[in-house]
Amino acid sequence: MPVNYSELASMAESIEALARRVGKIGDAAKAQMDDDTAAELYAVERALAGATRKLSRLVRVTRR
């Protein structure tokens, strides 16, 4: 089965949107002084951002 790079690009966009949503929830937790929850959510946001970068890089490099 060939790799569908358009689908991977779409997934990267979806993960990026999810990372933004998680970040907003982290901001809300921080505003409520729930620092432990905020820290965990920010860690999830960073992991999702890393996944987005890796997928985007894969699509970019293989389309050349």
C-alpha cells in the first residue's frame, strides 16, 4: 500500500489543532492555580507539537 502523503499532511494539521486545544486547557488550569495539571497539559502540548513537526517534515522531504 503506497503512503498517502496528503493524508499524513491532514493528520499533521489535526494534531496541530489538538495541541492548541490542549494548550488552552493548560492555560485555564494555570489561571486556576492548578500548576500540576497545567504542567502535564503543557507536556502533552509539546509532545503533540513534536509529532506535528515530524509528520510535516516527513511529508515535505518525501514530496521533493
